Amino acid sequence: MSDQFKNHAIGVDGPAVGALAVVPSNTDDLAQAIRAITIGGEGGAVSFISSRDGQTYTTGFLPVGTYPLCARRIRLTGTTATLITGWI
């Protein structure tokens, strides 16, 4: 099936165009910046470096679910949530 929308820009509130498994790291950025995460295992906190301002942020407890979050890195230190998927 052809994609009639492939030449259209996708806004920040549009659908994801890809996904990647997230391996939290204190030193390595993700292969690509993400705009949302899904926590699929144990809920918990997520510590991340923003792809927008480069600052480090840590959420409170997040239950299993999907959350908008612009990040270039998910940090190992401070992240207790598991089975994280990053949405592009």
C-alpha cells in the first residue's frame, strides 16, 4: 500500500513514525531523539536529558503507559521504570 502522506510534515502532536528500544545509559545518547516513551514493564521514575534544552529532568513515579517526553538520553541513574520504548 502506498503512503499518500509520506511527503507531509508531521507535527509534534502527530503520530509516531518509528520506535526504538531504550537502554538507559549515563553516557550514551539514543540513536535518535524521541518524543514519547512507553513504559511496558514495571512503572517507576524516568531520568532523561531533554533534546530541547539539554537539561536533566527526573519524573515522579509513572505507571505503565505512554507519555510525551522529548529526550536525547534516558539516564540509568534515576530511572527505575522498565521495558521502555522510545517513539520517534
